[in-house]
Amino acid sequence: MKIAVALPARPALTLNRVASYAQLVRPRMGLLVVATTAAGGVLAAKGNPDWNTLAQTSVATAMLFAGASALNQLIERHSDALMARTADRPLPAGLLAPLEALVLGCALAGCGLAALLAAHQLLATALGAFALVTYVFIYTPLKTRTPHNTLVGAIPGAMPPLMGWAAGRGELDSGAAALFLVLLLWQIPHFLAIAWIYRDEYARAGLRMFPLFDPSGVRTGRQMVAYTLVLISASLMSLTMGRAGWVCAIGVVTAGAVFLHMTIAFARNRTTENARRVFHVSVVYLAAVILLFVLEATLHLGL
């Protein structure tokens, strides 16, 4: 008589599953959320925040946006399967079931909001709930309906620093508005560059990104330049409100000039390589500006 013995799951399969869950929540986006949330809190508290509260708010915000990412991928799993850059994501690749993404997304988003409430961050909770609804239920469906979906998607993308600001000060003011504008405007040239690079894949997946309606790229280039110019002005709003010193302002203008140069280069010669340069420089620009603002708040550069 043979006795069946259940063998333990192979470690490789377990590691693959963990990697799939990690890919579902996009940890790199989580790091950006934590960084911008923390920056908002530090700036609101003028360099001296309640670090425990800020840490809890930052982690809770990251959980919320991780849940939103999982729900976004759940909704877009069919279009993701049609694009080479996303076909290997867990859902289109069949590595995870849709129900798993639904449970994970709802659990993370719910825990994120609950953690904000537990920290008595009512304003941050309201902002987070608004961002979740806007991102998952408005922006995501709009990607198949209008080429202006990026403008809508930029709103929840700019919420983390506002949530940090709310945690650091308990209210939103002109400084919060300036920071929100920087994150909002930054996303337009950043995502236009991505949309240009992958315009053929977006077309195949039925996602109505702006470059699909601008085959020559002329309007795409003009929008990149225009939004970058406004972005530089918005990033200097803190100076005009007496919140930043000249060292910070010089750094912001320098970073903005490099970013603007890249967008102008794309507008003149609309190649995929120039779009990639815009994308990479946009990432460096945001990191530099946020770091300059935080250093100014903590070290009072130029004051």
C-alpha cells in the first residue's frame, strides 16, 4: 500500500509568486510616493516635522497607492496583454489570478486609508480617498476614451505631497498649492515622452494617448515645451512667497533649464531617442527639485 506524501512547495515557485505580487504593486512607484509624501511633510513643517507621524503617513500613502496600482492593472489586464512593455505583468502573463489582484488591491488601499485614520489624519485620508477614486475609476477608464486622460491622471499623481503637507501642518495653503502644481505639471512632459516612445503599442492596445492623434509629433513637442516652461515658473512660486532662498532658486532654474533644453530638442527633432532623453531628464529634474526644496527647508540655504 502506497502512502501519498504532500511535498512542500518549491522555493523557486514561492519566490516567483512574491515577485509577481511585487510587480503588481510597482515598488518603484511606491518609493516615489514615499519620497514626495515625506517631502511635503518636511516642507509643511519647515524642516522640523513630527517624524513618527510623517513616517506613518508616508507608509500609509504608499500602501494606498500600491493598492491603486494593483486595481489599475486588474482593469487594464487585457490591454496590457497587447503591449510588449506590459505583457509580462502578472495578470496578462497568467502568473496571478484576477481575484488575487482584486483582493490585494482592496486590502492595501483599505489598510492605507485605515492607517491614515488611525493616525488622526482626516484631511490626508480625504485626499487619499479622492486620489484612489480618481485614479482607478476615472483616469483608468478614460485612457480608452480621450487623449487628454493624462491631464486627469496627473491629479491623483500629485496628491502624495499634499497628503504629506496635510500631515505636517493639518491644513493646505499656498505652499501646498505650489508643491501640488510642480508635481502636476511635471507629469505632463514626463508621460508625453513615454506615450511617444510607445505610441505604436498604445495604438495596438486601444489606449488613446495624445501622440496617437499627432503623427508628426509637432503638437506633442509644443506641449512638452509649454508645460515645462510653466513648471519652472511653478517651482519658483515658493521663492516669490518667501519660502526659498537664492541657492535653492538657482538650483531649480538650472535643473529647469536642462529639462527645457531636452524638451526643445525633442520639439525640433521628434525621435524616439530624444523622447527617451526627455523621460530620463524628467526623473532627474524631479529628484533634484524635491531635494533642493527639502534641503532649503532644513538648512535654510541662501537665507
